[in-house]
Amino acid sequence: MRIYGLIGKNIDYSFSRKYFSEKFSSENLKCEYRNFDIPDIEKFPSIIRENEVAGFNVTIPYKEAIIPYLDQLDPHSEKIKAVNTINLEKNGSLTGYNTDYWGFLEALKPHLKPHHQKALILGTGGASKAIAYALELLRIDYRFVSRNPEENQIAYSDLDGEILGNYHLIINCTPLGTFPDIDISPNVPFQFISEKHLVFDLIYNPSETKLMRLAAENGAKTLNGLQMLIFQAEKAWKIWNS
């Protein structure tokens, strides 16, 4: 029995455990997927010592905090400075990977139009770093939008018709609108959203967030985060079995 697991905090909702458990069952694989819900990242070494785990996924809030506990990073996670997949090498060392950027790329690319040249990234947390990296690979210019903007970032209060008239791709990397708080949304002026906009919300529960619904009412194309999660999970599986 090969064991895989998710490192995170308050992760009963885990997409990964459900996805991989169903995958193992449907493909008749002798594997098990467990949640390792830890109160702080300092508990991570004890999980390694006490469990024979073949590979990990990593989620909020440890995608950045886990890096000092790893032996090496692949080139992508080295640039992103965030890890969501860990492989245990044959020599016992731990290699960090980021498959979030890959999942986002694969989910986004079929929906891109020629006018999607500029993007607004809502939020500045760990997930936003992978999104920014993916946009760089696609050669799409981007700006971060934050409640507390730093240099080269903009505030939600700065969003107006001129900005939204130039930035036709919007990616929500904040948790705003996640179940059960489904009646909240990032503070976007929806009156400036049009049919030219593509709004990608990384949230997958609910399948249509308030952000997506209000954007769609103004003609925008909307996507949730489910396909991204599936793509990144399958990429992690390939890493663990390469």
C-alpha cells in the first residue's frame, strides 16, 4: 500500500483527498490518500518520521513556509517561491514542485482570445505567485490588486472604467466567496465588466461564485478552479511516479 497525503491546516474540505481516493478506487491502485492537518509547519518533520509517505501535496497556509524543510526545488517552484507538491526521492531527500501554475495554464489556454493581453490578479498570497508565473510564460502583462497595495500594485478602489477597459483577464486568487461565505466577492466594479472579459475564479466550491455570477450578468466568460485542480493533481501524480 503506497500512501500519499496533503499537508495543510483546516483541510477537511480537501479536494485532493476526494480526487485521489476516487482515482485510486477507479483505477484499482493499491494506494491511500490521507490528510495531514497540522497546526503549524514545525510538525512536518514528525509526519515524515512517523509515516511512510510516497508523496505530498501542500495547501494553505504552508505553500511557502514548507520550503525550508525541503532539500531542493525544481526550477519552476524555485522561481515561484511556493510549493504544492513534494516528491520523496530514492535517496530520501525531499524535492519541492509547483503544479498550480501548470494546472492554471492548462485550464486557461483553451479560453484565451487575442484581446486577453493584460490581466488583473486579485490577491497577493501564495496562489497568486503561481498565477503570475503562468502569465509570464504566456507573455500576458499583469497587475496585482490588493486591499493593502505595495509598490507596483493597485488598490480595489483604483479599479475604474479605464483600467477594466484595458485589462480583460481577471483572476481571483483570494478566498472571498468560498463556501460557506458565498455571498461575498472581491470589490470589483462590475459595471465596467463586458463580454470582452474572461474572469477565472480559483475557487471551486461553489461552482459559480458571486464574482462569476455578477461578471456573467455583464456578458463576461467565467471559469472556476475545478479544471485547474484536476490538471495540477494529475501533474503531481506524474511527478510521484516518474
